[in-house]
Amino acid sequence: MVRPHPVGTDANGMHRYTHNLRTTAATGAFATSTPGENAMRRRRLTPGGMWAAWVMTAVVLATRGSVPTAAAEPPRPNILLIVADDLGWGDVGWHGGYGKTPSMDRLVREGVELDRHYVQPVCTPTRAALMTGRYPGRFGPHAIAPSNLRALPPGTVTLASALRSLGYATFHAGKWHLGSRPEWGPNHYGFDHSYGTLTGAADPWTHKYRRGPYEDTWHRDGERLDEPGNATELIAAEAERRIRGGAPDASGVQTPWFLSVAFHAVHTPVDAPAEFKRLYDGIRFDAADPRHDSRLRLAAMVSQLDAAVGRLVAALDETGQRSNTLIVFTSDNGGIESLDNQYVGDVPDSPLNSENDPLRGQKNSLWEGGVRVCAFANWPGRLAPRRCSAVVHAADWFPTLAGLVGWVGAPSPDWDGIDRWAAIAGGAGAESRPQPVCIVHQRGRAVIGDRWKLIVWKKEAPQLFDLVADPFETTDLAAEQAEVVASYRKVAEADERLDVADLPADLRDAPP
């Protein structure tokens, strides 16, 4: 394993590291740095950086002799973050749904099922939370809804930039949806390389978005790209290539990598290759042909997503990286039950789409069906198989992974999320959450703790649910539990005061 060495801090105050490997854009493989590049790095060392490098060298030498170290070096696993799009609670096999998902079922069975994993009600806000550890309202009103505008201010410290500062190679494949212009893309937020669409959706065959200024954003590293093929298959192939290119060399040397794979599946337009539809031969989803066809396409797309995940796991196994790779899977929000296709292509509408049963509600709502999603973590030998009932939110992943790999920001990041590794790993007494989760939506705000959930509506009376006794939100207890309502309402009001009310000035004339 390569041990990166600190060389001072960057403009964001993060510790910067060098390592003796670099990635190549064409192959995704790793190449040794040239002497000239190493010389340039040496010239960039600051006095503070040279002192840090000297201290690190001293520590490394001490570990080789008889002098004990003060603390063990944190692990630096590969991190594979997989984000599905609009996947419903009842769309997958491990929730007893109609979708055939054997690869993910196995990962859940052999890993940690995150039974109360929360996200934002729609896509852009969830992705902002995942990348920054902060609630999306902190970046402006455009960041709490699906948007083509730049969601994150330039220079925002992201999970990718933090890991890159530790010597990780960083890649993004798939949907971005944090800014649909090339200058707002992944390469400007900590990713070495990126591929896919900048927009929030794409036809699976044409790769096009809605008609307008953002219709064509399929790209590689911000450069427009036109190529044939099914979007899910292309994204899976790119991710697999990066995994195989990141394998240790013959001597066992490897640079750790962070790979974010954001599939468009199963967002509309909903369709998949015929081989996945054949998995459901003999099954009739509805008496009406258009509804049957709609659900068949969705089921096939769910199974295609599952096969893509299985393909990435197989690449890890075949390259000897499985035991050193943490896999995190989540959907960006709940499923949507029916919708029309507004994207450029020939895919039909979806009158019978996802299932969120038995949860209440769907995508774009504050009900559990909109914000409690399919999720799991898997790391052989490090995470024992179990079901985790702890409340975890998308914003928790940056602080959780930072704690795991030993990244410390300078100054400390202003995270809303918290480190939940102890809860995920099954630490004794770690499931209880010290502070509730806050989820903002255009219609209101939800505050979710271990037991209670308060929804503060903008135009309606607040509603309170006991999620332990009533996980399907059937009985409003607001009138009976006034003290809980008052306490959680204060949390919601404090959270709202931290949000940015106005659109950034430089975005006011940009097409949404």
C-alpha cells in the first residue's frame, strides 16, 4: 500500500499529500510519476509542509524500529459509492418487492442493511448532502429542488476533494446533477476524472435530457461526447474499467481510490435491454397493456441496475480488491409511482412505475416513501452482516468516511451530518442519534429522531408520528404530544435560520 506524505495545506485549508502514482485519463490505470513531476512537487513544499513531511518520515522510521507509535494509522480502503436514481422501497428483492435483484440481495445479506437511511425528497439536494456533509439549504434555494444551476459554490470542500488530499484517485461515473455546465462539473469539485451526464436525467438510448440549453451533456471530463449504447451499460463499463485499472500492481503497490457511480436507473425515461425484460417472462403486472408494459420496463431496469452492481463486485473480486473496498449503496430519493416522459427519445410514459409500499408517500414528498430509501454498506471482514436500525442521513457519509480514513479539515468543516461509523459497524450503544435529522422541502421541513418525526408544513398544521410504533405514518400524534412538537419545532426553526434564502448573484440570469 502506498503511504502518501503531507506537503502542507491547500487553499481550502486541507492537508495536501503527494503519492508516487498518477492516473491516466485514457485507461484509468496508474502510472509512476516522472522525475520532473517529483521535482515540481518538491519545489512546492512550504516550510510547514517540509516540517510535516519530516515528522511523517520520523514516524515511519520509528515504526520500523523498536519505538512504539502513539496511534495506529487509519485504514485507507477503496470506497465505492453507488447511487441509484428514484429507486422505490418496494422495487427490490430484499424488501420483498417484485424486482429481481440477486446481486444486491447478496450484498445486503452479507453486509449491513441500513434500514433507516434518509435522504432528501429529490435528487439535487441529496447529491449536495452526499458530497458536502451539509444540508442543501445551506447553498441557496435552488439547491433544495432539482436544478441545472451550480449547486455548490466554487471551492466547496467535497468528499472527493478531501479524499484526493489524502492521495486517493477520484472518479465519478454517471449522473452529476449539481450543475449542468462543464465549468460546474465533477472535475471542478475534487474528481480527477468524470464521465456521464451533467444533467439530472438522460434517455437510456439517446442520452439526451429535455429540449433546451442542457439537452446534450454526455461528456468525459467536461468535453462533450457522442457515443452509442445504453446509458446504464456505458456507466457500468466505465466504472468497471476504473476498478480494474486501480488494482494493485505485481508488487502489491496500489493507490487507494474513490469511485462515485451515480446510475440514471431507474429514473424516467424507464427502459432496459430486452434481455432484462425476459427475466419477467410469464409475469403479468396489470390487466391493462400500457400499465403492464410500464411496470415491465421498470422491473427490467431494476434488474439491469442489479446486474451492473454485480458486475462491479465481480471486478473487485477478480482483481483482489474486494476485502479492501467499502461499498456504500443508496437511492437518491424514493420512487415515483407514475409519470410522463418529458425527455428527448422514444421511450413511452410510465403509468405504473415504482412501489414504495408499505411506506407512505413517494418521491418529492416528506413522507417516509420519499425520504427513507434502499441502502446498505458492505465491507468483508470489517462489517459483520446485520440490520442497522440507526437513523443515518446522506449528509452523514462525508463525516463518517472522513473519520474512517483520518481526514481532518483545517478549519473544521461546518458539517450538518455526523460520524455514524460506530452505529453502522454495530458498536454497543451507538445506534441512538445525538441530534435529529432535518430534511427541507419546498412544502416544509421534517425533523426525524430515533422515535419521533415532526413534519412542519408551510401551509398546514404540523404532524407528528411515532416511527417506532407507526413506521407507516398512519396516526398523527401532534395534539397528544405537544411537548414533543414544541421541542422538534425549535429544531426545525433553528435549522431554517441556517439556510441561505437568496440565489447566488452570479446564477440569477442562468437558465434553470
